[in-house]
Amino acid sequence: MERSAFLARVRAATGARAPGGLPRFLAPSPTRDRATVLAEMAARWRRPHATWREVPSADTAHAVVDVLQFAQARRVVVSADPWLDRLGIAPAIQAAGITLVEVPRSPEVVHGSLPQVDAGVTVPTYAVAETATLVEVARPEQPRALSLVPPVHVAVLRAAAVLSALDDLFAVLGAGPLEHAVSCISGASGTADIGLQHITGVHGPGDVHVIVVTDAVSAQTPE
């Protein structure tokens, strides 16, 4: 029996209707006030083992060091994103006596070095206020392992990269070819598989700290 005939018999027996056209998901929300979107994201990010701090670019390096020192991180890997270089993140970390580990460029280096790293510092490509989610598109200077393997994740986020809704994210990601993995991060890693006891940090970072740079006006062309 042909597939179409079989499905027609199933629909006739169950009273189901034939599927119509595909639903439209890519409907970006109207432009909203930046302060309102940031406030929504900050409010929804209030989760266990997750922090949110808004700073100007001049204070970003100091804020990153504060988080790393609070977490007692001794070995840190920092994304090679050029924007972090302009913010002076790496020199500030080294000045604080924290060891910098080179960004891994191959799976072998990832498996060999990252398990011994205490924290990873990354730049999310976007964030979504509706779900309080960080979105990181992997790229050579920032492999996805930086936010997945170290026990502490520090995300340096441009304020302009915060989108209002998931539909906005689907629209921007669907605007062109997507050649790399996308990680959606909505807080610390957690599981309750064993005895229904919630445990953090089993499958990823146990703490996620977001530092929002309020005067970073462009998500695509860093200032």
C-alpha cells in the first residue's frame, strides 16, 4: 500500500484532518525600548547559580576579574574574540595573578586542557529576554567547549545583542547560512536523574555569570 493511501485510511479511521500549510514562526517582535528588554532579561535570569551585572565597557575587565576571584579560579581560558582584546580582559586577568590557558583549536587540545581549567570567558552572539537564554554560535576563536566544559562560565554580553523574543532569534539565525553549532544556555547545568535530587554542574558549568556591557552598541561590530 502506498504511503499516501495508508495515511488517508488512518485519517479516515481517526477523524484526523489532513495537515495544512506550515505555521509561520519567524515573526520578529516589534522594536522595543532597549532598557525594557534588558530589564526583562535581568529579571528572568534570577536563577540558582547564575548572576547578572551591568557595567560600562571601561569597567568590564574589572568585573570579569571580580567574578573569577570570587569563584577562586586559578586557570582560565578566554575567548579569542577581538572585542575582549579591546576591553583588556586578558591583561587584567593576568595582572590578578590568574593563569591564562590558550584557546583550544583542536578536539585533542580540548580534551587535554579544558578539564584542568577552572573557568571559561566567552562572548554570546545573542541573548533572548523572553526565555532568559544566552545564545552562542561556535566559531574558530570561540569553540563551544569554552562554555560547556569549565565548571564556571563567564559570559561578556553586549547589551545590543539582547533580543526580545525567540522569534527574533529564529529570524536572525535564519537570515543566512549557519555553519557552526549553536548553544542555548539558560542557566547552570543541572540534573535530577538520581533520586530526584537536583545537582548542578554534572553536564556543564555549575555557575554562569553574565556581565552586560551597557555601552556596546552593536552585536555584529563591537565598539
